[in-house]
Amino acid sequence: MHELNSGPRTAGPFRLQHGLALLIVAALVAVGLWLHEQLGRAEAWLLITGAAFGWLLQRSRFCFFCILREWFEERDPRGLLGILAALAVGTLGHVVLFGAWVPDPAAGHLPPRAHIGPVSWVLLLGGLTFGVGMSLSGSCISAHLYRLGEGSLLSIFALVGTVIGFVLGFRTWNTFWNAGVAEAPPSWLPASLGYAGATALQLVVLAVAAVWLLRHLRAPEPGPPAGFDLAGLWQRIMVQRWPAWLGGTGIGLVGTIAYLRTEPLGVTAELSRLSRELGGGIGLVPERLQGMDRVAGCIVTDTVRLIGDNGIFVLALVAAAWASALLAGQFRIEKKSPRAIASALSGGILLGFGAMIALGCTIGTLLSGISALAVSGWVFAIAMVIGVRLSLPLRRALLGTN
């Protein structure tokens, strides 16, 4: 597993990997133009935002688990400050859109397509389970996707486990619906506080957290010098890890653009669709999932195409991360122990199960949810952090890490 502080590699002369990266970028452009002509602007924008999101994830090493682990074990706040930046920018962007689409937030109408989910003990369970899954697998779902582009074998096993976890979540969904979700209404802060009050409250919470984290900020470790000539700019932009605040700011902007042009950010909708089809085909998923048409989240259970909208987004994410890793010299396939593979697979199962019953993951429920001023996003975030903190000793015991 790569760490948050993984060091940059020195760029060499133009190599085969650079040519392959340029081919991937050219293919993304060509596919985007084809989507625009054949399916429309929305699908083209899905590819654009997916590619931008994948590029930002890979360049800034935006992995929620790595960020939390760095904080808990080393008291390094830089990654958390990047998450706060993404949430602050996303909040401001979403409020501007909400003001145009839902002028009166107290009228009882929620913003269209926004990931504002029901708040119940099931959401808490989903967040806790997801957090434990992050620890065991080594990443959240979005990070596993961008690490595919870096050649991670563990991410393949983790994502296979995620599909299994989604199938288990769908199989038990009706029980959870009847036991806790059915009577849990979505909670949207502007409905009770207005846009000004809700935005001010959320930004104050984020600012207080940022000020507290800044007290723990240490001087960065000296790295290899990079000048401002052509070679130096290449090092700064394409090889060295981008600052977390820059990646977070970019992700917040991409999230706002994605919501404006297509749908909120999320990476689990296509996985959920494929998992339901697989589970239904082998008789593990019930044909009727109660209340699924009444809840908002990053879950899709049907599509009219071979690849759904979120599938276009995710494939573009992986392709852009692959191109970025190739250009940076960070693509490599490493051998992993059977113990690490088993941990990734079991952690992936918990990731999928937690994401299914929570109606999304760190992107769809946490990032898009909090940006939309949804209480569900905060509840998931708190439960997820607790899950990671409690399970870090288990990870160390299983993998033998310090």
C-alpha cells in the first residue's frame, strides 16, 4: 500500500510509459467526442468529470484511509485539511446551485438528485462497517479505483470483495428497511436553518476543525529540489505529490460541476447495479427491494445500457489515474502475501456491505452528502472515522505492520 507521504520519483527521458499515457489521454478525448455525438452532452460530461476526478485523486494521493491513518498514527493533519478544503468548496458550490433550484428550502422540497439520505442506526452501522473495511482493505472504494491505475493487485481483490459485500447488503436490505430505514426521514440542514444559517454553521464547523488541525502542522520534510525550468515544472506537476489542499479544492470544484451538469459525485452506483444483477442471477438478491425508489444516494439498481452513467464516470476515473501514474513513473505491480490478499478481500466485503446499507461511500455519502448540507453525510463521516480508529489495531495484528 502506498502511504500519504510516498515520495516522488525522478522523471527520466521520454519513455514507452509516457507514450502509453498519451494514448490513454487521446482515447479519453476520442471517447468523449463519441459520447457527445451519440448519447449527448451529459454522458460526455460524465467522462470529463470522471477523468478530472481520477487525475486529482492520483496526483494528490487523496485516499481517505491513508489520510486518517496518517493522522491517528503520526498526527499529520495535511490530508485532513485537504478533505476540509474539498467540503468547504463543495458546500459553497452546492449552495449556489440550491439557491437557484430550490428558492425556499423550508417548502418541503429537497434539491433534485442530491445525496440527502435517511438518518438512522442503519446509517451508523454502514459507516462503522465501511470504516473497518477501509482499515482491512487499505483504502476506501474511490482510492482502490485510482490505485487500479497504479497497478495495485490488492485493489482488484478489494473490489471483488466489494461486489460480494454489495450482494450481501442487497440480500439483507429489506430487513434493514423494515427495522430502521423506513421511518427515518432525510434530514437537510437548510430546511430548518435556511441557506444562510446552514451554510454558516457548516463552514464554522469546518473552519474550527481546520484551525485546530493547523496547530499540529509541522514543517514539511525537505524533498528533491525542483526549479522553474521545463524539467522542474514537470517534476512539480507530473511527478511530485500535489498538496492536499490543492487536491481537495479541485475535488470540491469537480463535485460542484458534476452536480450542475450530470449528477452528484459518487463511485458506487455502477458497482451496486452490477452486484444486484449478479446476486439476482444466482438467487441471492430479492427481486423487490423495499423503499429503494424512495431513498437518495449513490445506489443504482437498473439501467437501460450495457454501461450506466456512473460506469462511464468510473471507467474515466481509472483511465485518467492510469495515465497520471504512467507519466509520474508510479505505475508498478507488486507481489503481495496471501495474508494481505485475504485482508483486502475481507475488507472489500465490509466496504461493499457498508456502502450498500449507507447508500454510498466516502464520495457519494460523505463528500457529496456533506456538500449538500445533509445530516446523513456527517453521521456517516463520524461513524466511519470511529470504525477506522477502532480497527487500526486489528489491521496491525493481521498484517504485522507497526
